[in-house]
Amino acid sequence: MKNILLCCLLLGVTGLLSAADAPAPSSGVVDDKVPVGEYLYANVQKLPPAEGALKVIFTSPGPHRVVVAYGRRFRKDRKSRDGSVEAERETYKPRLAELSDNGTTALFRNLTPDFYDLFVIDPSSMSFYEGTALHKLGRDETLTETEVAGFQEEIRRSLGLRDDRIGGWEGFFDHKRIERIEVSEGRAGVLMQQMRLGVALAESGDRLKGTIHSLDVVWVERAKVAEAGWQVINRQQIYREELVSKEFF
């Protein structure tokens, strides 16, 4: 594991990220297309001025890596979007780093004070690294290990592949893998991967050449009737891209 130095130039942001950098000759991204996930991240041209910045320095090149900073203060599980204006909603989105020096430097500009969790996604090696807090309060210490395990199994069934989903993001992706679950007070945060291996069409109507990959943080709440499973409250898509690979990160 090679250390990644996290230089925190923003008051209130601290941390150290450790990951193995695995450069590869191919980016894994499908050529001749418009990136499908650009809308996920804040448009810096629309953001109000802020003095904060965050620089991440890697020990090896990675020109195709994607580095995302996900602030905690305005996440969908803790702040209502009702009544917010466009400029506010833009600040709620994850931030995409500007890469330089052959991918060894990732810079985030115009940041407001917050705690930022980092995602480092490398389509060259089909790997990603993360340390995000999935739930505001963390896990519920009042639950027994047996109860936590039972809830996690219920959540996996609720968010997994099912025959009763016709449309929407739940029905669009035909391969799903849950990475982590944090349960607290009848709610839970879930980190999951999703893929679309079936036919997918671009806005033009053309069939996409590659596979749509998605990394998602999903918040769920347990229904009052246990048989109804866990219901999705909100979802934040951290990454969405059309890649050559048909395997999970």
C-alpha cells in the first residue's frame, strides 16, 4: 500500500488516505463518446466564491483516475432540498478534482468549510478506494451483532435484483453488488456498485458500446411492516461512466 499524501488547505478538513496505485496502459474508458457522469458533480462556474482548497498528491502517475470529494454537511440524508435555489443545490453536489502532473496532483478549488470524504476511482486497474461516512450517526451501538446482521440481510434483499422493478435506476442496472452497510435507528446508509450489461441507449438513440458502471450511496429506511423490506429514501451517485470492462471495480 503506497501512501497518498492529503494536503489540507481548508480549515476543518483533515485526513490521510492510503491506497495502492496501479497504473495500466489503457484507461478502460470507451472512446468517442460524451462522458455520462459529468452532471453528477458541482459546476465550478455556478458556485459562489469560497476561499477553501484541497490538494491530494499521489505517489505514482494516474492520468485516468477520478478523484471525488464528498462533503458531509449537505448530504441528502441530513438536509432537505425543499425550497433550495439552484446555486444552493450546486454546492450540495460532490466535487470533481482537476488533475495535473500526469495525474499525480488532484486539486479541488472553491470549497466551503466541511469534512470531505474522498473517492479515488481508477478505470485503468478497475479499482476504487473510499472512506466515506455512510450514515450521519454511524452504526447503532444499541443493536446486537445478530440484529445488525439480520438488518443487513434484509437490506441486501431489498436493494438487490428483483422482478418487480420496471423503470428507474433500480430497474435500469442489471448487476448489483453491495460493498458496505451502516445501520442506525431504523435507517441505513449503503455503498453499492451497479452495472448495466444489457442494451443501453444514448440520448441520440445509438446503442452504447460499453458497460455503464455506477458507484452509489443509498439511504434506506425500514418499513413498519417488516415484510415490506427497506425503502429507498435518497440516493447519491458518486460515479457513472461507460467503460469497456464488464466486471465490477
